[in-house]
Amino acid sequence: MSARLFTALIPSAEVVEALAEFIEPRRGADPQLRWTSPQSWHITTCFMASVASDRLDRLVENLTETAARTPPLSVRLGGAGAFPNPYAARLLHLTASATPAGELERLAAGCRRAASRAGVEPDGARFVPHLTLARLRRPAEATRWLRILDAAPPLAFTASELALVESHLNDPQNRYEIVEWFALGGVGGAGYPAPDVDG
């Protein structure tokens, strides 16, 4: 058996609430957009398409060490973007950044190394820290939506934990389930509410 897993930072409840209030009036404005559910919002640091069950314990051990070496991060969300580009967009997002500078990128690299050392193949795409807001049903020009999303209020939170999340693709709602929490800097925490669905 194998699982589709990723590591992620989960926004605080306050950030989720503020961003949801901004997005909600816009959800029905374009039938080509499939907006993600606020309960699913996250910043992926490493994606692993297939993790064998006999590799999971080692993966968890390695991620515990990686998180312990990473200080809690002050994360900011702001600046809209589109993948692969604004003129043939398939996904709309808010860019994520963190202080100390470069620590978000170092965390992502550490998560990939933790996966590799556990015998798990991580996704090798260039790391672009972001929070996905919407997916397009087909590629389309999205510059107007980027201008709208650029008006989102300033959003910031302190990330004190890293989550290991399972994505259930066969679930009709593409449900996300928290597998494990890892304290950044080795400081224990209660964990944020788990993301539930990806709308």
C-alpha cells in the first residue's frame, strides 16, 4: 500500500478567516474557477506522490529532525500569481514568504532531503511557496483575477509546526488528512485544526 503525501505549513485560524471573508463575495463571479475550500488552505513544502507504508516511520523520524532544526517562521501571504503563467493560467495563488529570510526555502529543501533519506521520491519541481486559491477548468488569461486578488488584505501568521498530510484522491472531495505534526525548533505545540476538504 502507498499513500499520496505532502508536507505543509497551515495558516492560522485568523488568517483563514480574513482571507475567506475576502474571497467569499467573489466565489460565484466566474464559472471557470473552482475555488479551494478555506479548510484546505496550506503552503506545500514537499510533495510525495507515492509513499510506501514501510517507509512512513523513517519519513516521520527524518521530518521530526528537519523540523527541529528549523525555527518558527513568520509567514506572509501577499501578491497574486498564476501557474504556469497569467496568460494560460491553470491555478491562481497567493505568494508566500517568510522571515528569517530564506528559511522557507531551506525548510522545503530539508523536507525533500528527509524524504530521499527515507527512500521516498519527492517531487523535483522548483519550489515556489504559495497558497492555492482557485483552479481553472481550462487554461485561460487571468490578469484581471490577479489584479483582484492583489487587493487581498495583508496576511501574516507564525508557523510553529509542520504538517504531514495525506491527500485522498479517490475521495469525491479530495479530502486532506493530517498524518503527523512536527514542532519547528523542537518546541511542542497543539497543532492547528486539520485541513478537511479541497473544494
